[in-house]
Amino acid sequence: MSNAAVRGDDAAPAGRPPSRRRRVAMVLVLLAIAGLGVLVHWASRPRQVADIVLAQTGRALGLTITARGVAEYRLRGMPQIVLRDVEARLPGDRIPLLRAERILLSLPWTTLRSRGRELVVHHVELDGPRLDIGALQRWQATRPETAETRVPRLTDGVSIRRGRVDGAGWHVEAIDVDLPSLAPGQPARAHLRGRLVARSLHMPFDLRATLARPEENAGLGLAGTATILRPEWRLALDLVLRGRPRLGEEPGLDALAVGADALYSAGDSRLPFGLGIAGRLRWRDGLVLRPAGLVLRQGREIPDLQAGGMLTWRDTLAFSLTGSMRRWPAGWPALPAPLARPAGPLPLDLDYAGPPDLSGTARLALKSGATRLQADFRLPRILQWLESDARGTPLPPLDGRLTTPRLEVPGMVLHGVEIEVDDGGS
């Protein structure tokens, strides 16, 4: 048999169907073309892309996440997706954990190709985000414990505008945050602005924050200004705060220490003093500072004291402090002898439970040797008394009882003295 005959037998006769391999190749090409057409059609509809991204993210976090607004995305250059009118909530929960008018997320291709193995994000923007603390705690209670917390790398940082955090009886509004970058094991620096609102108390703040590293058990530092505003007065604070953030079921700050140069203002009055607060801060359906330490210094009208105890701030503010007043304030009227010559610091107990603006009734117990003062007072009345030039009594406006074994007044000495103090204006 000739070579020509052999080649003729192997060749497909004219009109004979292609081989199986060629048919499979043609099918694959057609499927690829059809798939490309579907992909182009799908890619032209950002709504579908957004729904897929949100569904996958929601399943990973145990949340229902929706975006009702117009979505955008781009794949050219740095991939980017923009979502609007976003809500994230725990399934079955009435209150959203997070709402946002707009979220922009920009990711490098390396992050997308790694499918989560590389946590690198280029840039994040949030406009009008609103976080509910109660819903956040309910969601955290459903999350499994993980042995490792992975910190993403943010090459172009995070920008938050017009944010809000809602708590029980308080909220923080007008939050702006600028975080230029974030990297595991590296210091993170941010600029924070906002306003705390608790009933009639408002406190705008402007702070610079530094975290030694984004992982747990790293030191946090804050420095800047905060001003407590009330209709009748204001307290300006130039403060420095340090502590160690703690995450988990009871987040907070360990080794909290706050130092501030304070200035109380009301009308034409100006009362400067130094303020110090220290302790262990926890979030348990509200703020809990226990143990708590308080120091007031360098004031003429403000008592110079040091005390310790506990403080809670939930729907109301409450604290119980025990300590001592170093001396009778120099700016207060002089006491009669022997009260004016105490043998040492004056032991005191101070308790309060009421509105966060300190407008409720506080209870004070003060001792000097055998002399005792038990009194109830309201801070607004005390501050009015401090502002007044015409103080008709050596004691601030109080409701209480003073007992002393001996009291010297001009022209006489009194023994076994008991004085009932009644402030009719309280």
C-alpha cells in the first residue's frame, strides 16, 4: 500500500463532519463568546454587581445588607465600587446596625485575585454613616470567637463625613474622621471631630488620635480640645488622654488617664483649674469607670481635691467618690476659727445620680477633726454662687447640717454648735 493511500485513508472525506476534538473546541469557543456577551451585559448593570457583593459580604458577617440607591463601579485602573442608601442589620432586628448615605470602596487587583488572602484596601469613604450601639452589641453577641484578628492595610486611608453614633440617652453627631493610612504593626494616626449630645449637654470636640498599632493591647493617645456647653455656662478643656483599648464583650480602655487644663465660663466669670481623671473604662450598656480617680488642682474658686470611687453613665450619670479636699478654696469666703485652720486635708464623700449635665442633686459629706458637714446641693446653684460678688454667707448654697464642738465668731466663742442650712433657692 502506498504512502498516498495511507494519507488518503486518514484524511476526512469531503462533506464528512469534523472530528470530536474540533467539535468540542468549537463548542468551547461559542460558549466563551456567549459567556463574554453575558459578562458584558452583566457588567453593564452595576445594580447586579452591588447585589452580589452585598449578599456575599452579608453572609460572611451574618447580616442582611441592602443598598437601595444607584450603584456604580469601575474595573479600569484601580477597581472601585460605590453604594448608596446602605443598610446593614441583624436578621430579624428592627433597628439597623449601620446606615450610610454613600460608601466607596477601592481595592487593588491583587486583593481581588487573592480572594481575601491579602487584605489590602486602597481607599474607603463613608458619607452620612449612622451606627447604633445597641444593635452593634446584639450583633457582636452572635459572632464566633476567632483566634486571630486580621488587620487590613489601607494605602490611601479612610474618610468619614457627617457620621453619627447612637447610644442610650446620648449620641455623637457631625462626626468627621480622617485616617491617612493603616498597616499591621504600624502606628495609626487620625483626626477626629464631632459633637456629643446628652439631653441639654453638648460637647463639640476636635482631637488628634494615635494608636501605637492597630492590633489589640496597643496604647492609644488623644490630644486636642473639647468644650462642654450648657445654656448657662461652658467648660473648655485642653486635654490629653491615654489608655489601652480593649475589645470583646466589654470593650473599653485599660489604664485610662486624662489630664486637662479647664476653663469654666459663665457671663463675665472665668474660673481656670486643672482636671485629672484615671481608672478602668468599660462599656456595659453604658460607660462604667471603676475604679475611678478624680483630681482637681490649681483653682481659686474650684476646690482642690483628690478622690476615688466609681462612675457610670447610662441613661443617667452616677458617681460615688471618697477622698479629701486639700484646703478650703482661696476664692471662697474665709471660715471662722477653728474651721479656717484644719489640721490637714478635709476628708469628703461625694455622691451623685441624675442628669448627665450635673443639674441634679449631689450629696456631700465633709469632715475637719470633730466638725461634720452633711449637705445636698445642685451644681448650677453652686456655680451661680461662685460667679456672684455678693456672697452673703461663708458657705455655698446647700441644704444640710453642720456640727462642730467649738466655733469662734467676733466677740464670742460658741460650744456644741449645730447649724441647719436651708437653701431656699434649691
